[in-house]
Amino acid sequence: VQLVESGGGLVQPGGSLRLSCAASGFTFSNHAMTWDRQAPGKERELVASITSTGGSTDYVDSVKGRFVISRDNAENTVYLQMNSLKPEDTAVYYCNVPFYSRWGQGTQVTVSS
């Protein structure tokens, strides 16, 4: 199982970023995926989840209405579109395949003016 995140960076408050996670080593279309994040000094938290078909999604309350998780099973990729970013969204973002309890190396998102 390999997960490679990309798309992080420095963005001003109110800005947007799109994270990508390329998956390999397992049958991607069979598995739910999540995006998690870990801010400095805090525990890792689940931000968004999506079912294997993409038919159902869920979000932590703090990002509802701002973040959108999606997937492309033909490309073995899961995305996280992040809009209206806030300084409290600053964290390392990881994609995860819960069935295998595996995470990628993460991508840093910093929201600051």
C-alpha cells in the first residue's frame, strides 16, 4: 500500500488549495478513503471521508461547507478541495485507507497572511 499526497503550500486566509493523493498497491475502488490532519501539538483528526464509490461523504464540523472530498477511481486518486481557508486549518494533511490503517507522508498546509 502506497499513498503519496501533494498540493500543499502556503496560502492566505480565504484562499483555496486542492490536495491530491495517489494510491497504489491495493484495489483502490474497493475501499473508503479519508483525509486526516495533524496540527502542531495536537492529535491527528479525521477531516473528511468518502465511500469506495464516492457516493457518500462526511466531514468534521469545522470544515463543513468549505472542504470537498472526491475521488477518481480510474486514476486511483482522492482529492480534497479546500476553500475559505482559515489559519486554524494549518496542519500536515494525510490521506488514509482505513482498511489498511496506512497513511502517506503528508503534505503541509499553512494558512497565514
